[in-house]
Amino acid sequence: MCCLSAPFIFLSSIFQIIFHIASHLRRKLKADISTAFPSLSVEELSELVPNKEELNVVKIYAHKGDAVTLYMLHKNPVFFELEKCLYPTVYTLWHYPHVLPTFTTWPPVLQKLAGGADLMLPGVVVPLSGLPEVKKGDCCAVKVVSNRAPMAVGTATMSSAEMRSLGMKGRGVSVLHTYMDSLWAFGDKSGPPSIPDVDTEGVEAMYGEEEEDDEATEGGEEEPCPNSDGDKATDAPCPGIQDPVLTEQMDALLLQCFLQALKSKVKKSELPLLTSSFLRIHMFSCCPSGKQLDIKKSSYKKLSKFLQCMQQQHSLVRVEELSKGVESIVEVDWKNSEKGTVLQPAEVRAIITDYVKRNELVDENNKNYVIINPILCDCLLEKSEYQEVEALKWDDLFSRTLYKMQHCHQLVFPGQPPIVKKGHIEPIDISVASRGSNKKVHP
């Protein structure tokens, strides 16, 4: 069993050689896969390593210089080999999710894993059936609640017994490969399927997954507040009554994650996109660290009502019921005018300052620095800085933000509305010179 140091994420590949795999090598590969993953049936092995279909081998070097061998089928990497150990890719696990013992986590954790982080045990959701049984160094997968389709592949840093004895603290899985990394991009870039996961369906509501209302409460009268008796009143809030301030905050967080997901996550090739997948895969991953996106705590209560509002009032998306009871986002207006708001530098600084403080990104050891979270990383850092820059000074943060924004200038004429144009305004030099009779003229 192989145990690898982490993180080993396929962030980039710098060299590749492709060649066709011969029949005798196919037989060896099939035997190696059968040994490494005994849960695969004979039929499944034949699907993964067919006798007649084109099967290629790709030699690459990952970003740390590690030599990696990829096995390609139907233009998708199905396995990768590192230090003589075989690992399935997410493309393979989406078809055969039973191949590896799988840990469960919350959707916002996925973005951190894709950025090079390992899966920490406090972020593991323990399902009804308990933790998967693994030994140190075992190959394992990571999925999110409500979906059996694995999103990451790695190795266990300790046995399941040790994880339980440590109270689920520390590092659990050294992540090698994730959905959305460069190894995934080496294939057809398809998204994960939605595979129902009965084992975790009871915990998905904690993150605001839309569920059907119970008949006892749908359209019925609200139960009276137990504190309604003046003589027995307490300071405890009544069940079912939300704090309007918290509701407003959740509405704002919901809109923030929605817009961020449309801008930086969803691609046109993904449409039509199931609304449940949009929430689970894209919106949750845009939720700031330390916050929980819970639609039931918003004024909308349901994802369908929120998306209906985004469609009717803002025309940002178009949602259709492509099959009975299943809604999908079929169109996104990426050119919506909401993106063209003009901001003064002082307003940008105020927005950035508020974002940093709300997400508690100020470095506790040095208040002059701001911790770079995944969203700021995507917006402000160059690719070469992803693994090196963990914090920026405030001035650097502001200057990078302004540099990334579209510059514009405004022309104002008396009695007319201002005219906003993109780009810097060309400098205008005005000089005054003295001529005869002490007159001032413009040369």
C-alpha cells in the first residue's frame, strides 16, 4: 500500500508523451487494476480496459516534478499511476462509485481541496453507517452530502480507528486529484452526475438543500407560540419565527453566492444544469469560510422561489422544468447590466474592507496583512502565486483589486446625464503664456 505526502494536486502539467497501449500491456494493466481494486467485477474490468477500443498512455510531469502515468479511454483519463501505485480518476469513480472507501464532507470544502488542501477530519460528515474502514495509506475518495459521485481521490493519513480515537481531529485524507483540477481538465471536462445517497440524505438539509414540505405544514396554520401567554413569557424565541435581521443577512449571502457562482463557476457548456446541482456544487463552494448557506433561513425558504425571483425580477437566469418535478437552469444572462456598476476607488476600498472583516480574514498575528481565501485567490493572484502567496498587505490588496477592474471615465455636460466610457481618459495639458499687452493666451 502506498502512502504519499500531500498535497499532490494536479494543478498543472508541463510535459506529456502519448502512445498507444499494446495488447500484452492491456492484460497486465487489467491484472494490476483487479489486484488494486478487487471490488470491480470482470465485466467492469472489461469496460475499463477493453480489448479493441483505443487505450492510450500519457506520460506527464506534475507541477512538483513527479512523474505520472495516465491511462486514457474515450479521451478521458481513467487511472493514473504514481510511484507504482494505481489510482482511479473522478471520471472512473463517477461510473463505479463503489470502487473506493469514501469519506463525506460539505460542498464548500470542495473548493479548498481543489486549491491544494487536504481533507481535515473536522470537515468530515459521519453518515448513518459510520466512517468507512481504512488503513493508513489506503486509497480513498471524498464526496459531498446527498451525492454518491466522488469529487476527490487521495490516501488515508491514518486508520479509521485512529480517526475515531483522536476525536475526528487532524488531517484525514491526503488529496491527490480533484474534480476541476488539471487532471480532470485533461479529459472532456464533464461535470459529476447526481447519484442519490440515502446514507446522508438526512443531513443535507443542514446546508439548505431544498426538500418537499411535509403535508402537516404545507398550507396549514402556524402553531401558536408557546410563549404567547403573557404570564409565562420568556426571552426564548418562538419556534418557526425568524429574526428579520438574520433573514436579511441570509438573503444577502444567498445572493452573493448566486452571483459568484454564475460569474466564476458555471460554464455555458454545463447548461442545462439541474438547479439542485447548481446549489450543491457551485453555490455552496462560493460560501465564505465560517458561514453556512441555509435557504430555509432566508425569506425565500426554497431554492425554486429564489431562482424564480432571479428570473422574473432580475432576468439573470431562465429556469425550465425539463422533466416532471425536476427544474434546470437552461440559460444565463452573463451580460446582465448588474455587472456594469460604476464604483469610485473609495467605494471599492469600503467593499473590500467590509468583505475582509465579515469573513474574518485579517491576520491575527499581523493586522497589516489579509489572509487570502479561495475567492480572493481566484480574483487577485497569478497562477504562479497560488501555492506561495497566503496573505497580502492591505495596500497591495486594494491596488490589485483596482488593477483587475475595468477602468472608465465620465463626461459631464450641463443639463445632460453623465456619459460613462470605458478606459482611461487621455491626459489633457493646458498651459498659459503671456503675449504683448500682458494678455494671457493658450498657445
